[in-house]
Amino acid sequence: MRAYKSEKKAEDQLMQLGYTVFVPKKWSVRAYHGRKGKYLVPAIPSMVFIYATKASLLQAKQRVEKLQFIMSASSGGRQPLVVSERDMNDFIKVASRAVDDENITYFTPDELNITCGRRVMILGGPFDGVTGVFQRIKGHRNRRLVVTIPSIGSVTAEVAPDLVQLL
């Protein structure tokens, strides 16, 4: 769902209501009130991932202000966007490491072409069991694991080549 400029507030309210919520975050250098510093900010602006049924999300939408459904482009904008559990778990496993590891990078769907990479599964390490695409990313020295949520974005991480198994 989308929570325009109030991701943290929506995350807190949804967690109080008992929902499982994930907001991808990254470290960024920002200036607030004239003071420059390193802050933990949402990696995908306005994005809040919620694990729930459609009926319970309708109730949550009434209780949490500024919360909107993101509509699926494949349904012509008539159905809310639903992410498969497998894709979401892989995305969370990689994105949650961004708080500790600054090598995690986020991309919009337009910035990456994942068709030129190889489909892989990671065996071992912090990303054990994650499936994604292994490819070279412009601006990075080594090949990287790319985990994508269609029409939302991608997260990339550096992975040792010996942990990669081709699918």
C-alpha cells in the first residue's frame, strides 16, 4: 500500500493493529533543520508492505489515514497489487540487510533490465535460499544478486560467486 510521506506513522499504527508490516529502509545523508547527518529513510518512497487479506486491509484503510491501495497495472487498475509470498520473503531477506550493509542498492523497474541476467539460488550466507537474477550492474565492480518485485522495484546485493547455484 501507499502512505504518502507518512510511512513511519502508518507502519506504527498498522503494527499496533496486529499486522505484519515491512517498510524497506536505507541509510541516507540528509539535512534536517540545518543539520547534516546520516538518517535511516524509506528506500521506496511512500511504500508500505502489509501481510493481510483484502478484507482486513479494507478495515485497516479506514483506521489508518493516508493509506491507499496500489493498483495492479496488469488488471487495468481495477485490482490491488498483490505480491507473492515467495517474492516478498526474498525481497525482505535482502532489503532488511540494508540497515547493516551499505552495499545494498535499490532500483526502480525502469532502471534495470533483468532479462540479461541468469536465474540463480543462493546457497549459504545471509541470503541462503533466496532466488533472483545474478548479473552485472552498472557502477558496481562485481556481479550482484537482483531480487525484483514486478512493477515496484528491485534490490541488489553483493554475493560471493561460490554461493551461487544456477537454476
